Amino acid sequence: CCSSSFEEMDVNEKEEFSGEKRNTSYDSADNHPSDWRIPGSNPVSAPFGSYSTENLITASCSPSQMMDSFGQTLWYDPTNLQAVGYGGFSGGHPSSSSSSCFRGNMDRSLEMGWSMPNLLPPKGNGLFLPNASSFLPPSMAQLPADSGFVERAARFSLFSDMVNQPLAKPESVGLFLEGQCPSTEVNVGVAHNDASTAMKGPNVRSSEQASKPNVSEDTQSSGQKGGETSSKGFDSKKRKRNRQNSEADQSHKSEEEAENNGDKKRNDEQSPNSPGNKTNSGKQQGKQTSDPKDGYIHVRARRGQATNSHSLAERVRREKISERMKFLQDLVPGCNKVTGKAVMLDEIINYVQSLQRQVEFLSMKLATVNPQMDFNLEALLAKDVRELQLRGGSSSATPFPQNMPMVYPPLPHGFMQQTLSSIGRNISSPLSPINGGYKRQETNGWEGDLQNVIHINYGAGDVPSDPEAATASLPSSNMKVEP
Amino acid sequence: MKEEFLKKWQMGLQIYRPLIDNTSVSERRKAIKLSADVAMASLRKGTTCWSRALIQKTATEDNFLVRQMLSGIKAETLINKKLPKVMCHRKIVRRSKKILRRRQSRSAIEEVAAKARKLVKKKTQGLRNVVPGGEFMSNDVLLIQETLDYIVSLQTQVNVMRSIVDAAEAGSERTAYYLGKLKFAIEDG
């Protein structure tokens, strides 16, 4: 059953995170936000229990926490692949629902990655792979690239890894990240040929330690050209996605690719800068792979594409950027319909600005509502919970305080409109997971805004019934607010 | 992650509590926002560029707060580290590129592509302005990565703050009532 899930995941890969999957996840997520809360950790950890380190398990056990923080954000299936890259988690989830939790894992793993002591500092590249089992294939041509590429490729290698060796013990990805330079233009050895890696497991692992400093892009081009005719046939197959056809194929291919890679590797070692130096004849196998410590990414040219080193680097860079833009698409609400970098960047900018404005606004509100700022953590949290419960249940009208009619007219209509519009759609969605019951009662996000606005002005015009200190300050704030 | 943020934020606010005399709303708002920002950035423990930039920015305004909130040696290194000077280089490079580009061919397709690229560059520049420390991110990939993380942190921050605001408000029965009253009044005109 593990392998079958991997198959599915590979298919997903092939489809390149096709849009429809995304949309379906979107819809389902919209209708059932609570589904995300389901401890998706179960499907995550179950197939890979033996595989994951304890860190992973702890991470996977807290997706619900993560989901809370992400509220309305919609995660979907393709992201789990990234999660593999980032968190060293297992391959994919066939189902979209679990993928949403998986995404939570991804972010969890992001944080884990940052906080885990045994991981290497990313040195400017924020994300890296904790405890992912990724071992690098025999050398490919190298390219300057970012660590994100490492993660992605490591992810792919991970897949093949698991296809063939589901119980392979995880190798710390830190291996090949060690070589990362502080600069962002880092060349990182990456698993590109998954099948070959899988088959050549032990060999590859041992040979990972070969060191290869500072091979420039030229090696990659040389490797490409060196691209002995036999390799041409492999180019199309060397696409990361077209892996996993059949084991037989893999075994067959892997050997040849090993040879090719071995050639390239030797090419790189011998003559980093001479394009003309190829050794087609290399029948040697299990040559030194790209060194993880190296910090180089090996990328192969696709069939029918320019093998110029610059264009290859460009392509890699573009791919990375577009991959990350996809994640941003998930993150920013309403961005899934938008295509094109410029428009999406626009949306992202707007979203970030709106979030920042929200923070300002909320801090202002907090300043007015709670002038003493004596936040009592337990009290507040308890009140929060209580508030949620109460909101879910109550609908009764209390005796209306006398001063309300007096206070209301001064409330500028324009202010409220502006408040509503500025907060906009962001209010309702973040509110919903926090105030579960709340949403039931007030289905309109606008009402939430109203509530916020009202309480700015009214505080508690009535007798505060809560014992907490926060409300004790409300009457004073009320005094302050009333004109 | 929300809980951690909340705890750190509380810690920051505790620092301000003795200064309860800042009676002006703006002072309090600033205190709240600063402590929230530093809390958010400290959660990342200096691994992301934007968090470092944010901490350094607030350190200029309130060194004490930053030192208190970040524990350990990290605080010192973060505060004292100089911001990279990549920003200057970018402008120079861009200007020289512009000069070089004057002489290139002008086919229709190329022009369109060039315009698209220009637009994207403009937008990325806009993004750099918004994301803290964006100017110092030397490549687009890093920028987008940082943006991702920054957005996530912002969302957390907003969620926590909003829930606190909700919690700090009056009881729920009044809420429903007020809402109804207000909505009714507004609709009436």
C-alpha cells in the first residue's frame, strides 16, 4: 500500500500539480474548513512511521495546531511534495484532504527546520530539509542554483527512494546542504535521476562524500555536450517527472545513466572549464556522485532545449521562482485564478500590505480597548474560549443600555464603511476557524466587522459580567471613547 | 505557533507594563505593535532575512525591548549586525544594464517580452519595498521565499491579535444585540 500511494504521488508529480486538483481542493476546503483540523497526521505518519525520524513524527502530530494558525488558507495536494522537500516527509498524499493537513506539516516542518538544532543553518536560504532521506544521484551537470532547488530535487529523489526502498533509513539532507555557500547563488548537488539513485543506493551514498569544489557552469554544458549520443535518448527520460516507469526500465536506465553520470562526473573533475573534454567511453559505474557538501546542483537539459549553460541556469531559476509562486498562490486568497507573474505579484503585494494594515489596526484597537495592557494570558485565553462558546449559543437580547442610542449617532457611518472595506474579505476567513461557533451564528463576515467596530466604541456600556481584569478596564475605556 | 507568538508578545508587553503611564493611544499602539512585531520575528530565530531586518529596524527604536525579548547571544549579534549593502549595488547594476540595453534589436516580440519583464521587475521592486529587508535580498527566489514566510507570520499575528481583541471585548449576548441594532440602524439609513 505504500508503493501504491507513491505511484499516485508520482502521477501527481507528472501532472505538474494540475489546476483541477487544486480547484477541487479549494472547493472542498471552502465547504469544510473543519476538515483541516482532522488530525491528518494519521495518514501522514502511518505509511511512513518507520521512515520518519522522531522529529518528523512530532511534526506530523501537530498539524492541527498548524491548521489553526492558517485558518482559511487553502492547501492542496501539490504542496505536499514541497513538504517533502522541506520537511523531509514522505512522498505524497493521494487525497486532497490529507494533503491539506500535509501542508500544515510542511509549514510545521519549515519551523522545525529552523529550530531543529541538528540542522545546518540555512545561511540566508530560509528553508532546508530536515531529515529527508535524499541521496544524490551520480553526478549531473552542475548549475548554480538556490537551495530551494535542492529541496525540490531532494524531494524527487525521495520519491524514487521510497518507491524502491520504502524503509530506507532517512539520511540527513544536511549532508548536501553542508556545502552551501552563504551566497544565494549556490550550486547544490541534487538528485535528478531518481531511478538511478534508487538503484544505485549504496554506491551513491558512499560516493556522496566526494568533494568537488567550485565547478562552474561550464562543466554542466560540457557534460551536456559530452552528452554522448546515448544520453540523448535519455534526455527525455531524465526529466525528473518521467521517472518511475517500471522497475525494469529503471534498472536498465540506471546503469546507463550511472555510466553517463560517471562520465560527467569525471569530466567535471578533470576539466571544469574545458567544454570539449568528454569521455564517451565511460562504462564505469558507480562513479563519484555530486558531492552533497559540494553545494552544486546538477541539472540536465531537457530534450529539445538549449544546452547553453546560461540558459540552463536561467531555466532552473525560473522553475524555482514559478514553483514558489505556486505556493504563494495558495497562500494568498483569490490568487488561483490569476495567471502571470505581474498580476500575481500585484496581488501578493496587496495582500501583504493589507495584512500589515490589519496589524496596525488591530494594535490600535487593542490600545483603545485595553488601555492598561495588563494582559493576563490565562485569563485572556480562558475568556477567548468562553467567548467562542457563548457566541455559538446565545442569541438573546439583553436589556439595552441607556447610553447606546446616545453613542451610536456619533459613530460615523463613513468610519464603519471604511473599516469594513479595509478589513475586507480578510476578516471573515481568519475569523472562521477561530470562532467556530461564531461563524455559525453570523454567517456574514460583515457582521464580524460590525462587532469589532461596535466594541471599539462601546466597550462595555453595560455591567461587565466577567471577572477578568480585562473587562474591568472596559468601563474606563468606555469613558474614554464616548465623545 | 500561535501560542508561542502569544507568549512572546505577552513578554514584550510586560516590559511595557511599568510604563503604564503612556496614556496616549498612539504610544500604546506603538508599544503593542512593536512588541508584536518583535515577537513575530523572534519566532524565526534569525533564520529568515525578513525577521533579521525587522529586528534590526525595531532595535533602532527600542533597543531595550529587543534585547529583552530575544534571549541569549542571538540578540547581540542580530542587533549589532550591519545590514548588507546589496541595495546600492543593485541600483548601479541596473543603471549600467539600462545603458547597455539601448543598442539592442527591437523586434516586436522582443519588445513585448521586454515590457513584460519590466513590469515584473517593477512588481518585484514593489514587493521588496513591502517585505521588511526586501531590498537586501539579492535574488528573486529568495525574495519570494521570504515573502512566503513573512505572509505566514503575518497571518498568525493577525489571527492572534484579532482573537485577543475579540476576547477583550464584552460578553457575547451584548455582541449579538449590538450587531442587530447597528445593522438595523444602518440599513434604515
